[in-house]
Amino acid sequence: MSVVEVILDKFGYKISYAKAWNAKQRAIGNIFGDWDASYEMLPRFMQGLKESNPGTVVQWSTTPIGNSNVHTFKRVFWAFKPCIEGFEHCRPVLTIDGTHLYGKFKGTILTAMSIDANNQIFTVAFAIVESENNESWSWFMACIRLFVTKRSGLCVISDRHAGIMNAMSEVGSGWEEPHAFHRICIRHLASNVNTRYRNVKVKNMFGSTAMQFQEKKFDIGFARLGEMDRDAQHYVADVGIEKWSICHDGSHRYGILTTNLAEAFNNVLKGARFLPITALVQCIFFRVNAYFVERREEARKRLLQGQHYSSKITHLLEENCKKGAYHKVVSFDHVGGLYQVTTRRGSRNVSRGSHLHTVDLSKRTCTCNKFQTYKYPCSHVYAVCKKMKLNASQFVEISYTAGEHLASYASKFHPLKDEAYWGHYNGPRIVCDQGKRRGKGSMEYRLQPGPINPEVLTQQETHRSKAIWDEDDKGSLRCQTPGEEDLKGASLRIGWLTENFSGLPEQANEQVLHQYVRVYLIILMATVMFPDKSGNDIQVVYLPLLRDLDAIDDFSWGSAVLATLYRNLCRSSNMKARDIGGPLILLQLWAWERITIARPIVTGPENPPLIQGPYPLGSQHQLRVDSLGRRWLSVHRRRPQGTTITTLLGYRDALDNMRPDQFVWQPYPQAIFSFLPEACYNDSGEWCVVSPMICFDIVEWHLPNRVARQFGWKQNIPEPADTEPKLHKMDKRGAHSRNWAEYHSAYLAMWFRRYQFRFIGVEDNSDMGYNDPYMVWYRDRTRRFISPTFQQAYQAPLGATAYLAHGFAEVHRTCNTEIQAMPQEVPPHYRNIMSNIRDNTSQYLEHVGYSHLLQQFHQPTQETQVEEQHEERGDGSTMQESTAEDDETLQVFRRRSRRTNTSMSPINEQGTPEPSKAKKIWSRLRGKKKT
């Protein structure tokens, strides 16, 4: 449970996340020490650790501050002596990985793990560094090679981080072949394939191919991978087949496919990564010691019991021995140890059988390749040993034996001495790097300019510099320099552009004309294409794209605009959002055709001009000639009567209370296309592609298969789509020097291949019913209400108007029901009161535009006549209750009403109102009177 949940459960009071975080940090500080002081404490702790456990290695990397004895912490490497000695008895395999620290200061912990005789994690070395980069990984690997092990032929398994790749290929480092062999984690590479090519089937085929032990099976899988995606095949081939394929590995990785060993230990440390640095090192010390104590006892017990191998290896060998009992062996060279083995279907009927394999005991090989990979007998070798009366134990590598298992953990840790008995520390005072502190940090650190990129814009030293306006060569953007109040950070005030470029000068040369064209395009971007919530600024990051006017059409502006709109819609769906930015004109054009809520009514004459004086942009255009967006210009429209939706909250309110008949779920009418200029059809092939859309930091997916009805196609249940929430947390803040093209290179590759992923549906314009498979799927998975559902009697402004309207409709129905149930002897003034309430609610509903709710509660005159006829017959029948419209919004309202304990009539299981208590009383009174 989180701190917030614990406090709520124990004291019944809900605290804020910030308060819980501050309390947690204070508690950690009280127990484990201050964060800043922990850095100063770390050298003394390391010295005490080495004194208690001689042979433990600790290496530092610090930066001196001036000429003082104070150094800034950069890195620390350590390896415990028992781990150094125990690793010599493990298999020659290392898995390395890095993971972030979560405390007050940023950092990364690097780990190196091996595997013991029982296939369990064996810790080797650790380091805390500033981040994963070329320098930190090279330093970490150098420390391992210098102070931990000099074993030749080590296999290092990792992901494809650039720092690791450089460290492993560095000449003279001791990690290049044949001193060591670098192999890639198959899981990480498969994830890279999926990210790059967005195809789960390709990813699975790659994983299956990589894990094949036999070359013939690998060739089949690799060929299928090429048939599915030739680019993916080339991509993994360029990595190096020997780095990820088991059968081409050279038997170096002992069948270890992933870096799960290192990552598993990182998960063990997940809670400790919140601690101050000294407490983190202490935690690692005690956890590793616990591993040694537990596994040492386990290995000793097995050795005393006379077991030759560890428990897990014994189980694997027994399984192979059982399978080998069903194989048929033919001897070809008994002296040379050459045999042919024919597999048969085993007792579990797992294999098809009848496979031929060749076993060469002299070379310790089998054509199944498992013998060479794992370094212990496969089922075919066991079959040969059984026939030839040989001891299969001689073919098991020594690193699997119980003796080596015990030797790995034979060296013992020693308890730490009390701090008072630690020796005197003579080294420099080490302090933390304040630039790594989490939070806002210093202004200088946050506004550090990025590197100059002359290929983009020669005059722009940084996106935060106004030097962009001062260049003096040809084709520049130079003009009057904006003041400090106009150019703030990475944004330029639009008002400054309009004030200084109100009209094109007479006798303007080509250079000036180009300047005004760029200004016009910038204003277009700021007001129509990429506006922010304020609508007053434009980010200067777009300026480099306008340098070459002839190359502007090389960019996909439409997809960038659509991506911006999607991202802003995503942010506005947060219930805390109060404003929305982005190209809302695009949303309005779509809503005009799809949503009837607050749709303007076009008024005015057919022919311009509609106003006098200078024309605002768009107002001089004609109906049926200009673009469809002109319908939203204020000079051509007015709001429907009673409509007051003007804010994001108002639209949210209305969307939450929409009725099915207020949304047009049909393809665009052909008449619409007659208004579109020919340029709109130039890239119509992209309307149905499944592809990422990119605009600098924004990456949004275009998924036409989820809106097939918009194209006149049948809407089926779409395939699962990973929209990658991590991308939605990304923006340009703090990343002004980032090369977005390189950062999103995987998505750009998918964009360039977008025509390979085109969605084509089946034409179907029929209506979809409530129980249509897609509608059932949609309701089960979709967040259908933007605002939270009602948990109290009333929450404004979430559906306020609609909520009250349905409430008045219920009152109207109740009054109408009670009036009809009243006998004649009831005093007239009671009937008049109920009638007045009913009439007032009816007038209110007509005023706010919800009079349609009265129709579903109206009692036809025929029903009243039928009831009177029943009374005349004396059969005791009562009037049938009106059935409510099968309206989902109404049902939601009624369910909420029952939770708020209102006095409205209850609803039965069929969704129709039950007779009220008053009506039941009147019915009983009438029955007694007749009796």
C-alpha cells in the first residue's frame, strides 16, 4: 500500500501526494541519514567495509573543486572479496545492466552478474555512476577486468546500449575477441525489432529463430522472417548473427539468452533504490551476504548427502536421461566414439520422433547442438552412454558439480565493525553533485543552450537566442530585432509580428517578399496549425523549416497538424484540464459533420461582402466556393437558441450527456467532396495507412481501422494497439538541444514505410445495433465519460443542465402519475398543486431544449380511457405505467438518483418505473370503496 492509502486506512484522512512524498523523504532521512550527508559518509563506510572484509575492491572517480580538498562525487565501483573469489567457480558468463536510482539525486547503478552451478544469480560487481554513457560503461568494464577477473574467454551478455558496445569493442581493453565475447540479449533485440517495425508477428518470428539450436531450423526461420519483413531481416543481420543466434554463438553463452540475471537483481533492489547512497550500499552488502549464507548451506547439505550436482542441474540431467531411454543407437566407430541416434516418441508424446542425430564423444558434439551449448549431456548422449555402458558424468562440465557450487560460496562475509572502530579516513571530502538533484534545479542548469547545428540554421546558436533575427547573408530571416518582452525562452510573441509586418512595402525586392512570406507562414502556424492554449505565441523551433521556401512542401504538414491535435485532445481529456490548444479548426470541421451539439447555423447572404472595410482573413470568400472552414467564421454564423457552450468544460459536459441520435456515424456525404480543392486529394493514399505521425516531440498513431465507419466500411473489432503512454509524457521542455529526428528514428522509419500498412475495409453503411459485437467490445473497454461518474448527489459542472433536465422530467412523470391515480374525493387544491408542478417542469424543459424527454413520459389519452373502462367493469385493473425510453443517459441518471436517496419512483429490473406508494394507497382506497 502507498503512504496515502495507509494514512487513509488508519486515520480516515486522505493526504495529498506531495505531503506523502515529503513525509516519506523525512522518514527516510531520520532512519537512513540525510541525503547530502550520505555522500560524505560513503568514503568512511567503504573504508570500514574494506577493513572488515579485506580484499574488497573499491574504486572512486571524483572531480576536485578548485584547489580545496573537496571533491564532487562522480562514480564509485566496488566488488566484495567473496564475490571475486566465488566467480572463479562459476560459468564464464557475465550479464551486465543498468537501472536508475529513485532518490533525491539522479544516478544509475550498474551491475555485473554471473550464474552459479545451480542456475541462480551470482553477484560479481557494482557501480554507481552519473548515467549510462560511453565513459561510465568503459570505466565500469575496465574496473572489472583490472580488479575482479582476468579470465579469458568470458562471454558478456547485454543490451545494445552504445556505451556497452563501445566498451566491448575498445582495443586493448581486454574485452575484445578472443579475450571475451560480446553477445546481445535476445529479449532486448526482439523489443527493438517490434519498436522499429511495429509487427508482433515479426518480433515473435525473430525470437523463435534466435532460439533454434540447429542451423537447418535457423535457416528456415530466418527465411520466413525475410518473407514477413525484408527490412527486419536485414536489421538483425547487421547486428551480427553470431551475437544473438544460439546455433551460431560458438557455445560461449551456455544457453543464457537474456540479461534477466542482472535485471532480476535490480528488481530485488527496487525498494532500496529510494535510499540515500550509503544506505543503498549497506543494503546491497547485507542482501549479498544473505545469498551467500543461504546457498552455502544448501550446497553443503547436497555434498554431505553424496549428490554430485546441484538440485536444478540434477533435475535437467534426469529429464535428458529419461528421454534418452526411448532413442535407438547405432555405433559407427566405437573407438572414435562416433554414433548415430534415432529419436523415438517419448512417454509424453512431445516430439514427433524419427529424427537422426550424430554424436561424437571424442569431440563432445551432437548435431542437436544442445550438448555443445549447455556443456552437459543431451538425451542423445545419454542414449549412447546407456548402450555403450559409459558413465555420462564424465561429459558434465565441472562448473555444474556440487563441489563447485559449494566453492562459489565458500568465502564468507564478515560483520561490519561499529562506526566508532572504523579507521581514520585521510581522503578528500566527497560531496554530491547539486546538478543531479531532482526537482527544478538551478536556472543556469535548466537553460543551458544546446550545441550549434549549422546544417539546420547557420545563424541560430540556440533556439533560445534572438540571434536568429540578425543574420546578414542571403536568404536570411533578418528583420527588426524583437525585444526581451517579445522573445521569451523558445517562444515569440505573435503581436510583435503583426505590429511590424502589417503590410508589404511598395517596391519590395525578392528578399523582403520572402521575409513577409515567412512571417505569414509563422502566423498561420501560430493561429491555425500549431497554436498553444494562449494563442499569443509561436515556438521558434519551426523557423528552420521555413529557411528554404522551395523545400517547404517536402514536409508532411498535414500529419504534423493531426498529431498536434491528437496530443492536445489527449491532454484535454484529463479532468483537471481547463483549456485546450492545438489546431481546433480541424476539430471544428470534423465536429460540424459528426456532432450536432452547438453546431452553428450559417446565416447571411450568399454573396460577399458581408462587412465593410478591410476584409479579415477569410471573410471575403464566397459560400460554396471557399473551404469548408469558412462556415465557422463569426461573420457567417450564429449559435442556436439556448446554446451556451463556450468552454472546454461546457463541451465536456455536453459530450458526457450526448444521445445516440446526436452523433452522425456514417461516411462523409459525396457533396462534401465537391467543395474540396484538388490539392486535398493529392495524398489520399495516406488516409488509410496505419502509421505514426510526428511533429518534433509529438508522436501519435494514425489508426483508420478504429474509425472504419468514417470511410463507409464495416467496423469490426480492431486489433490491439499500443499507443505507448510514455510518448504522451514527452515534450520539448528541457530538450531544446535534442535531435528529434535521431531520437524518433524508429518512428521515422515506420513513417517512410507507411504504405506497407494500409487498411482496407469492407463496404457496409448499415446501422449498428446496440448488441453489435463491436459495440459490446467498445462499451467494455472504453472510457465512455470524460468526467468522473457521480459519487455524490450533484457535482457541477459535470452534466449539470442535462442532470437537472432529467430530474425535472422525473418530477413531471411522477406528478402526472399521481394525478391520474387520485380518486375523485381528493380535495381539488391537492390536484391543483400537482398540476402546477407538472406544468412548471414542462415549461422549463421546453425552455432549455429538453422537451423531447416529455414524450417518453407522456400518458396517452387512450390509456386513461382503458383504465376508466376497467374501473367500470370492476375488474380491479390499474393503469399501465409508461415505459421509459431506452436511453442510456437516462438510465445512468436514474441509477445515480437511487444512490442519492431521492424520492423518485424506484426502477425495476426491466428498467421501467414501479408504481409509487401514493398510487398503491389510492388503489387500495378505491378497492375498499367499491367493496
